[in-house]
Amino acid sequence: METRTALLVGGSGPTGPHIAAGLADRGYTVTVLHRGTHEVPDPDGYEHLHADPHFREPLEQALTGRSFDVAVATYGRLRLVADALAGRCRDLVGVSGLPVYAGYHEPARLRPHGMPLLAREEAADAGRADPSAQTVGEGFARKVRAAERHVLALHTEGAFRASLFRYPTIYGPRQVYPREWSVVRRVRDGRDRIIVPDAGLTITTRCAAVNAAAHLLAAVDRPEAAAGEIFNVGDRDQFTVRQWIELCAAAAGGALRQVSMPFELAGPGRGLFPVSHDAHLLVDVHKAADRLGYVEPVPAARALTDTVRWYLDRPPDERAARNLVDPFDYAEEDRVIEAYRRATAGLLAQQPPTVVAAHPYDHPKEVRRGDGPEPRS
């Protein structure tokens, strides 16, 4: 049997080990190309190439004389990785991200406010701003979209068959930005409260690392269906910030009273957000299931519980913890909560009684004359 080869660019983050194992399970001989800063768990089964995928020269040097049946690019500068792999692989599965969508970083720039809800893949080309008035967030979105177009142009030219997957907020073991730690650490520290902006009703698309890897592996399994396409990535079930906190706290063996404040006044609570703003970041994730037959390996609630238990057993190291926007300044949180309570106490006391909306439809207790259908003339 002919040996099939696969290259994984990246590999030591949360999705990498799942991708490498999935490729090996499919019969590929796996080579992992990464910087060497963090090693892939259980690395002995794979060949390793150490090169920085953010720069063309080390990529070219590492890949000289090499070719692969499939390459999965999860890290580095996608444009440069694609250029280095042109003519060196039959299929390229690349990772992009949700910041490609206008409004991801700057929701107030759009009308109506924020990204479209359940944004489909083609929405990345909608709502673009006038280039002459380009902002930092819009500029970043344009760069991400330009990299996607560059890869698809190489696909059209025949350099490889390419498919692209837009990662959302990824959670799971080995995440360099351990968001769940904001909840887990508070439970461990004995805190009984947490500030949440806007009642915690904001929704941010999340995906467990194991599920994100399965999206990419679905393209490996069905390359013809994936070729030339872009897919959003996300768990089937999504949670509000409030629900996410409740699930994380329960998995950590505790509970946190959520103190709601308007986003503008929430201070430390804004550190809970992967992107600090007051709009939903919710995309449609049905395309991968429809076109590639993607099936979610792990339900989101279970994957989130598994992630929390990982952090209970293996708290993030100091470097990862420093990546969080959350400063864990409990004294400041208590000060903000008390200041907000004092400022709003009078307003709350003056609120009128709750008005119960009247039901607009009749509920007759007996048949009345004229209740039947109108007679025909």
C-alpha cells in the first residue's frame, strides 16, 4: 500500500494534537512543522520540522525537496504558508478566523450595530467600509480576507486544492488564552460573585478544540466537496456569557452570583470577553455539516466541563495566565460593585410597578352569536 503523507503546520496548540491524531488514524504519516517553542504532546510518533511559519525563508528551507498528499495549516501567516506549499501538496486545509467579518472588532461602525447574527460565510464581503476611512479593526479584517483570497487564487491556478475554515474562540487544553480560568480561579479562590456586562446576555461563537479539529478532518475526508470553499467553525450549541459562567462554575464545583452592569460601567467585567465589546459574535456553522458531512464529536457542555476539569488539575502557568485581560483584582471588583449599588439604589426604589402586557387575543368562555364564519353572499 502506498504511504500517504500529511503536513501539519502548527500542532502544539489546543487543536493540533487532535488533528495530528486524526491524520494518523486515517493512515497518514504525519510531519509536524512548528517553531519548537512548545512540543506536541506525545511527539514520538511524528516527524518534526522546526521552522517559523511567519516567515518565508525558514519555511522554504524546511520544505525544500518535500511534498505531501495533504497539508493542514493552523498557524503562522497563511499567505506565506500557502506560497511555500504551492506545488508541494495535493490538498491544503487552511485556518482563517472570524475577525474577517466587518464589525468583529468595531461593532459601532456598522448599521445596524454589530456583526449580522448567524453570519454566513459570504457575509465577510458585506459591510465593508470606505478604504479612505479605514480603521484599525477594519484594516485587520481586510488583511484576513486578503489572505483567504490569496489561498483561493492559488487553488484556482492549480497549486493545490484548498479549503478554508474560520476559527472562532477555541477552548480546551493547551489554550494559550485560557478564558475559562476567569471563572475557575474565582471558584478556587472562594469568590462568590463576578461582574458581567449587560446581564451576560452576549453570545460569542465558541468551539471546543476537538470539534474544531473534526471540522478540518472532514475536509481531509471529502476533499472534492471542500475544494474552493470556506467554512465557519463552531460548536452546535452556543451559550450566552451568563450560561457559560454558570456551566464553568458548576464544573469547578461552585457557583458565582452574577452582578449585572451596563457594559460601559462594568469595568473589570469586560475582561471576560475575548473581544471587548457589546455585540454578539455569532455565525452560522451549518455549511460544514451540509457539504462535508461533519458530525460533532463532543457536545459543547461536556467539552466545556472537560476543559474546566483540565484547569482544575493543571492550572495555567504564569505566562498563559498573564495573557488574560482579566486582572483578578477582587478589591477593585468589590469597589465597582458597591459604587454601582449606591449609584442605582435610588433609581431602583423609584421604579413603577411591573406592567403586565395584556394578551391581544380573546379567550371566550362560551359560544357567542357571530363567533362562527362570516356568511357568504
